Amino acid sequence: MYQIEKIGDDSFYIKAIGTFPLPVAERFVIEFEDLTKDIHENLNVIIDITEAILLRIESIDTILDLLKRNNEKLNKSAFIISKNPPLGVEFKYLLEHAESSKRKIVSNLEDAKEWIGIEDIIFKKD
């Protein structure tokens, strides 16, 4: 499961919870690409996976392809991972193969905001 929140003109906060089976990964890619289609540079993303369990093996390639396609328009992205060593290993693999120094693994939201260069984040209420 996931939630995508726009937190600025060209900035997004993504929260992932639980596992990420292939149908969810594919739906996420479609939704994210639709939300960012008009952004051609300076895309900033905070991906909070503190409540994620593991990526499904079949989802890794789908997410890796998305990361590679976004290299050109990406300014910076931060992946919040804490206290989940297996997930940290999976994302280190993804980031190594996405070929960009614009991505970083951090341990909390404050470090993510600092890396991205965002001071305040205001979330919409449903």
C-alpha cells in the first residue's frame, strides 16, 4: 500500500506501508508518472518506507525502471529507512543500479527534509 502527497510545486512525499507486490508497484508507477508528467527538472521526492516490510522480488525491476526514467528530471530524493536492515539492503541495491548520486538513504524525516532542502511539509487532511 502507498500514498503520494504533493508537498510543493515540484516536490512529493510518498509513504509505503507493508509489502509492495507487482500489481501495487505497477499502479504506483502509473500514478507517480501521471502526477509528475509536467515536471521536467527539479523533481524532489521523499520516500518514507519506515513502515514497509519488504519489496517483492518481482517489484524491484519495476521500481528500478521508474528510478532510471526519472534521473533526468530529478533534483534530489531521500529514502527514509529505519530499523529494517533487509529493506535497507534492497534499497541500496536499487540506488546503486539507478545510477544517480541525487538519491540518498536517511534515517528520519528531518534528515530527508535537509537533503531535499525543504523546511516545512504540510499534509492535506482527508
